[in-house]
Amino acid sequence: MENHKDSLKELEQIAKNAEKKTKIKVSPKDVEDIISAVKTTGNFWQIVNFSQKPIPVVAETIRLLKKSGYIDFENENIKVLEKFEKKFDYIPKFMSELICPECQGRGINIKAIGIYEEFFEIQKNRPKPIQEYDQGNITPDSTIARVSMMRLRGDIAKKKIIVLGDDDLVGIALALTELPEEVVVLDIDKRLIDFTNEVAQSKGLKLKAEVFDLRKPLPREFNRRFDVFVTDPPEAKKAFETFIQKSIWCLKGVGSVGYIGMTLIDSSLYKWSELQKIILSSGAVITDIIRDFNKYENWDYHQNTLAWKIAPVKSPANTIWYVSVMVRIQIVRKPVAKNTLMKDKDIYIDTESTTT
Amino acid sequence: MENHKDSLKELEQIAKNAEKKTKIKVSPKDVEDIISAVKTTGNFWQIVNFSQKPIPVVAETIRLLKKSGYIDFENENIKVLEKFEKKFDYIPKFMSELICPECQGRGINIKAIGIYEEFFEIQKNRPKPIQEYDQGNITPDSTIARVSMMRLRGDIAKKKIIVLGDDDLVGIALALTELPEEVVVLDIDKRLIDFTNEVAQSKGLKLKAEVFDLRKPLPREFNRRFDVFVTDPPEAKKAFETFIQKSIWCLKGVGSVGYIGMTLIDSSLYKWSELQKIILSSGAVITDIIRDFNKYENWDYHQNTLAWKIAPVKSPANTIWYVSVMVRIQIVRKPVAKNTLMKDKDIYIDTESTTT
């Protein structure tokens, strides 16, 4: 009992120090979640995966744990020392067995929609993610899960859908179902757009892709045209707001829907609360928040990112570790929707995003 | 195409009329979801289940569809007529195959926590739900799923947990894991409290249950005492606010957690957006929204509820149809927490809640 109080105090102290250093809000619960992950794996990237905390916070917490003699580094992994076990004995391991092994926690059966095999073959030839465009793509399973969720919620059949940024080939998967009225894909990367249009042509899909820099205002004719948008917005507060309001600007109005990929690896829960306020004050309600939904394939330029640089120990990233949350929103009142230019300083003025 | 525009107009008209009659916000998308459900099943309660709309809205929409000659009633079920198929041919059936059959859409593996069999035996002797207390309990699977989710998010071990209202025996299931520091159950029903305390005593569980009318202010000594609360609050806006703020008043502060059961059967999405604003402005963030998580066993007094009364056709309710959404919140800033009396008029002044 005394021991427990002691370790709670220690958590508070670490949280305070980590917050001071990273300038990101850190609670004792955040530190506890990181310690639980450290008990479960020695691999830095898997600690990020299990704890779902911003990378600077995980990195700084681990540095502080090492400084206090709780852990050590060994062969690019983290090794727990005896002092650690004593102090934090009450914190249990992360129990990944509690995640449904069949659907990997998404709650979605990806087999029923009937496009899995075809999509899997198509995506083998996709262009590789490049750092210039902050790219990274989710696994084919994740793309099909996203489209299956959209079908489950009645958001595909006869719908006009816009995909704002499409590293994940969601546009192709949607069109393969042959259900949408219209699918429009915008992306800055000409390679992705060419690939999407080639697939559309060879398969005879209802799908149009165009090169477009999404920082710019969208074409006038997109205003109130679509039933559904799909996007993975930047997570710096001001950039998120501009991006979401532009996406909502494309929607017809009450009853229209948005699918938003959001992370807890490039955002703190504190920032999330700000981003959720933006969603609600834009006239939408949040209908679903499904954690660990989108699983990212590891990308070639990982060792050139800020995330790699600040990692206190350079563990290999050879299994999936970066995941994102599937958030579905629906418009419930006259939306606040602006189609404005996003300034670069709004995107990058954020201490929490490190993987781009 | 012309046909599609026509049916969109029809959806708009039905939405408008249903909204006028029920005084609940109804969008064309809501009507579309109900029509999709009508295509899938003739049973009124399953239509509510698949469409996830407030019962008065489903009832009125079905009345309007009948009035316009789209559907008819046959043997207490709903039968789709030819005119319906023509007008709404583009709306596909609800595809329940897309829900993971293993975890029923929860994303949780209920087998891993290791208390399933024991809990299943215990709960067989639970007191039956009675209307006086608006009771209804979720399936044992759902209770175990809830506790498993809590374990997955690190919200049980060494935590002080308060369960505000416990038809679902969450307190017993939590204590069976032997992980919490403290579990306190409050409920107005003496039968439930006696049952819980008897189980606690015979099994030697760390679990205290007390008879308490949750409309009243909570005991002073609960202020900032708990790490986690679990509750299924009333969903009338004012009552929800009082209830959530009281629950948060029990929490220690930043990093503390709440599990809230919410429905789309006694609430519209429009009201949900108001309830979500209450959560955010109380100092919390929403970390999870998992639909169809809690599945309710059918209750004996169903035929005495307002829901039964307003059902346009008295279909049998012999399979699970009432489900609720699992919402997890976490405190991210100094909370707004008040421990106030809830007035009865605040609970019942709501057109959307009909199942109590």
C-alpha cells in the first residue's frame, strides 16, 4: 500500500518532467500506460503501439526511466531492471489477447464485402510511399475494413464520395464494390493519381482521380456536392480545423457523413479534445471511434523522420507498430464550412507530430 | 437517375413529416437507414436494432410508409409492397454479415480475461429486471466484454472503481478479476445490492454495494476518490449533464476515466451531439465509441412500455434487439464537476426516450 502510493508519486513526477521537456500534456495515467507497454515489450516502436501515446512523450518517459535506473538499453531494446519491477509491480502487462484475433479489434468482418482478393492483387503494384508527401499506407486489410464499415453504415450505395488524399487506395476499393454513384479522389502525388486512373480505366470503374494540392481551396463545383468524405487530416489544431471544414464544405448537409483517420501517436488526448470540439462546433456529431483500426505498413523513410531521431533507442521497426483510429462523423445541423487555404505554418507548428 | 432523385425527394418529405410529428430531428439519411432495415426484416424491433434510430422516429416513418402504400402489416410483421421496391430500389439491405461474427462487432475477445464461466454461473441467480427502476440488463457476454475492454485500456488493476447503477453486475465481474483496489456499487434496488453483497461475501470479493438513489447528491467522501466510473446515465439532456458531472465529481482528476453506456434507440444523433458537448465541456475527451457493444436481454415488462405502445405493429420481441454503445472518456483538464440533485422533471422531459 505504501509502496503503491510511492509509485503513484513517481508516476506524477515523471509525468511532470516529461510534460516540461516535451511541451505536451502528460498525465500520470499516460506514464502508467507507457510503463505497462515497457513491461510487455522491449521494442521502442511496439511500446508506442501498445501505449498509444505521442512519440516525444514515450521517448522522454523512457529517457527519464533510464536516468532513474529503472531500465537499461541492450541490443537496441529496452531491458527492465529489478528496481523497476519493485517500484511498478502493480502495473500489469498490456494484454493484447483481449483484442479479437478474428477482426484485430475492428469489429468488422472483411470477408463479406467480396472485393478482398481483387483489391489485394491490384494494390501490389501501388507506388511506394515517399517522404516528400508524408506518405504511408495502411494494409490492404485495413482499406477493406474501412470500406466494409462504410457499407455497414449505409454510406456507399448510390452515394457521391470524395476521398481527400488517398495513399490507401480507398477510392479504388470503393469503386470495386460498384455501389457508389460517384467516387472522386484528390491527391498531390501524380504517381498515385495515374495509378488510380489506370486501374479505373482497365477495370471500367466509376472513379475519377485528379492531382490536387489539398492545402489549396477546393474547386467551387465541389460545394455541397458529396454525401460522404474520407480523409486522414493533418493533426496540428489549426490545420485540422481548416481541413475538416473544407471537407464538410463538400458535403450536401444534414445527414452527410465523414470518415476521418486520427492518431494518438501524433496527438495527445488533450489535443484530441480540442479536435473533437472542432468537429462538434462544425455541426457534426461523432458516431464511431474505433481504436487500432488502420494498421500502417512500415515505410522506407522511417529512419529519416523526426520520430526516429528522437527515439532514445533505435529498435528495429519490422512489424506493424503505427496504427490509427477510425472516426466517423455525421452532420446534424447547418454546418460551419469554409473552403480556405491552409498555411504551411499551420501544419507544422505542432510539437506532437513526428512521423512525417 | 430520375427515379433516384424522386426517391431522394420522397425521403426528404418523410423526414420532414416524421420530424413534425415526433418533435425529434429526422434527416433523410435517418429515413434511408430505416428503409434499409425494413428491406432486411419485417420485425419492428429488429428494424429498430438495424437502423439504430429513436423508436418514435422508426414508428412514425413506418406509419408514413404504410399511409403512402409502400408497406403493409401482415401477422404483426411489416411486408414490403411492389411500389416500395420500385421507389427505393437503390437502398440496399442492412448487411449484418459485415459485423465480425467472433466478437459481435465489439472488437473484444471475451475469453482471455478468465472469469467468464464463473460469472456466467453467478449471474443465473440475479434478480429479474423490474419496471419500477427502469431496469434491463445486458447479456453476460456484454458484461464480460465491458470488463475486458476496461482491462485492455489499463483501467482495472489497482484502481478504485465506482459503478453508478448496476443492473449488469459489472461490479461483481470487476471484483472477480481480483485486480481492482476497490469496487463500490450504488443502486436504488435493494434486491440487486443484497445479491451483490451476498456474492461478495460468499466469494470473498473486494466489493461493497449500497442502496442509493442516484438522483440525490453523492456522499461527500466520494469526491475525488475514484480512478474510474462506470454508468448508464439517463439520456434526457439536463439529466445526462447532472449525472455525468456527478460521476466526474467522484474522479481524482486528469487521467481518470469513465465508461458510459449510451443509446441511439432512446436518443437521436442530434441529441448525441449535445451530450458529446457536455462531455467535452466537463473537461473530458472521448476515447472510444463502440456501437452495438452492450446487448440487452429482453425484459418482461416490455409490453408495458411507451415503446410498445407507440409501435405501429406489435411484432414479437423474442430475440435481442435493444443494444447500446460503449463510450469511454478520459479527463484531460481540470474538470467541471458538480454533485447536485437531479430533478425528476429533468429525467422525463424528453420525447426521445421510450423504453423505460
